[in-house]
Amino acid sequence: MGFFSRQLLKVIEWKDNSSNIIVHRYQMTDREEIMNGCQLVVNESQIAVLTKEGQIADVFGPGTHKLETKNLPILTKIAGWKYGFESPFKADVYYVNTKQFINLTWGTSNPVMMRDKDFGMIRVRAFGKYSFQVEDAPTIIRTLVGSNKDYTTENLKEHLKSLFVSCFSDALATSQIAALDIAIHYDELADELKVKLTDDFKKIGLIPTLVVIENVSLPEEVEKMIDKRTSMGVMDDKMNQYVAFETVGAMRDAASNPNGSGLAGAGVGLGAGIGMMNMMNQGMNVQNQQQPQQNTTNCANCNNPVPVGYNFC
């Protein structure tokens, strides 16, 4: 009666209708057992892993597999079957999704430190998107899943977030990109970040397939300094244009004066305008001389001068 009360599984299959389940443990009741010759169906973008008493046993890729002794060499050894797999047995079946999990977000909840040659030590925040997929099914079951029924991207979110923060700090330091130039080097910085993440991802059986940096924000005081420098550059150029415009206007007005007295006045105005321009230029030159000069090196490609810390122009 005990034998007939058991339910023998003839087919094991999991159809994934979700978008975020990484690992799913096939649900079995206490009375269900796997019978000799059971069909194990593994769909595309899936890997099935059998475990016995907490130990990783046999792994199956996409296809339909008939569970018998020749297909279960590791499980046969773990279970201690001297004459092969004949009677029904209990085991856990885990389905692992090998598809890409995309459009996941990352960000630095707290700012990270970076050393900048222009502004010294500053704090920056960053955020973006990433994608990953499972590279080693047994490893992710062993290191993360445990006995959970389902393991989703939400379960993994906080762990991956900590990896991103740590690796982003390292990538920022390694790249030696100046704070003023970060915005034009997002792709380069993202590639460096992906390289540093790969080793940490592999430790838990994953691999990053895409890393995107959408924004790196600087502290408010640094942004104000950048805006000030930009404004000073614009003022220098606009002042020269303004003086030239006023000079031409004064000369035009003087030429149209029939008494000729306006020409002398225009000369005085012209001289005053040129004097004002020279004074402002001298002041800006003194300010520029007070600022530390940026050392340069040569581009490895075209030999043109580039700031220290960069390899290419």
C-alpha cells in the first residue's frame, strides 16, 4: 500500500512565464518521486540541475532527457546505487534561466570619492543600466539559491548594487579621467567598470553582458566652479567683440559728422575703449597666470600635446 500511495513523476518540465526568475526549484510534494525512465524536459534558455541531499549532481542542457542510470552518473554515485538506478527516488530539480536579464538599474546611493587634478578630492554620484546572464548554473545554486523555491533578480539586487559601487570607485580611479571630462568618457568608463565587475560576477555564477553609465553628477560647488570658468571664457571672447563693435560704430559716426569735430571725439572714445580692453585683458592674464599651469605630455598616436594623465588626444 505504501508503494501505491506514492506518486511517480513521468515527466518533469517547467515553462517560464516570468521575466525575473533566475532559478526555479521544481515543486514536488512529499509523496512524489522520480521514476526510472522519467522524461526531463529542458526548454531553450534553460539548464536543469539535479541535487541529492544538498549535493549538486547531474546537469542537463536544452532537450528531452530520459532519466536512467547512464544519464545519472554523479547521482548514482551520491545515492550509492550498486546496481544502477532501478527504483523510484527523491531528488530536487532546479531550473536555471540562461537568458539575458536586461534593463536592470544600478546607482550609488551614497557618493563615492575620487581624486581630481583640478579640484582635489571630490564626491560623485552615478547611475545607469546593466544586463547579465547565468554562466555557471551549479555555482549560482551553491552560492546564492540554497533551498529557495524561486530566486529572482529582486533577490539579487542589493548584492549586485554593492558590487557596482565598489567597482565603480576602482574604475574611476584607474581611468584617471578628469572631473571636467567625465561626461565625454561614459563609454570608456563603462567598459572599465564591466571588466572589474566580471570577476565578482563569476564568483556567483554570473557574467555581465552590458554595462551603461547614464549620468555621473558632480557636487554642486564643483558645478558652480565649472560654470564660472566657462563664463569667464565667454566674457573674454565677447569683450573683444564688443570693443571692436563699438570702435566701428564710433568711427562711422565720426565720418558722418560734417564739422569733423566728431572725429576727435571718436578718437578719444576709441582710445578709451582700447584702453579698457587692454586693462581687462591684463587682468584676465594675471588671473590666468595665477592659476596652476597644466603639464602636458605627447599623444601616443599623433604626438600632439595632451594633458598629463591621458594617453591619446
